[in-house]
Amino acid sequence: MKAVKNILAASTPQLFLLLLWLDSLQQPECQSQGTFVPWRFFSFFCMPPSHPETGCVFPFIYKGKSYHRCTSADQHEGKSWCATTPDYHADLKWRLCNQTDCVFPFVFRGKSYNSCTRAGRTDRRRWCSLTANADAGKDWLFC
């Protein structure tokens, strides 16, 4: 893609700028800004988080890799993010993570969980752990 951008930059600057903007829509660090962000010699508009009120979906696919927890992949500010649908590139839906997001997989009573569970609950409410080991961390929330 970089070689194509360089060729197009020399011949059609408008098309090159359009490609830069379209490429920026794929990047979580750009989307989290919601403002103009400098990129080399140009500026382009970045999208705000698409679904900040929606919960993370784990696992989710980003650039062919499966993620079971929030990631800072391609995020140059160090902020963690997650997809809010199973395939980020199919839907481009995501949100920034915070300290109250579930961690997957997590272990509870010796069993590994990749999604919310009802294990250990008599009321059958679904919950998840905020740490990798629910037995040790004791931090959890309802899903």
C-alpha cells in the first residue's frame, strides 16, 4: 500500500489524500482522536469511537489476529481498545477500554472462560472477571 501511495502522490495528489483519509479510518488510534491529526505533511479528519457505549466483544479479529482482551495494537497513544463486533474490519465498530472491562480468557475455579459465564451463581446472572484469575483477583462485574 505504501508504494501505491507514493506513486499516486506524484501523479494525483487529491487521490493520494483520499487514500490517506480512507486508510486513517482503519486505524483505532486515529479514530480515538475525533479531531484533526497530523500525519507527515498532511492533516486528515479522524473518526470518534463508533460505539463507546457498547461492550467489548471477545474474541475479536483485527488484522487477522484474534484478541481475547483489550489491545493497544496500532494505538500510538497507548490507549487500549476493543471491537464491539467479532470482526473489526467487517464492521469498523470499536470503543476505548477502561479498567472496568472484562478480561478474557479468565480462570474461575480451575476452568478457563472466553466469555461471560453463570458459573458459581445461583441466580444465573452472567458475569466476567476483571483479572486473568477470578479466584485471586475477586474483581468482577455483571455482563
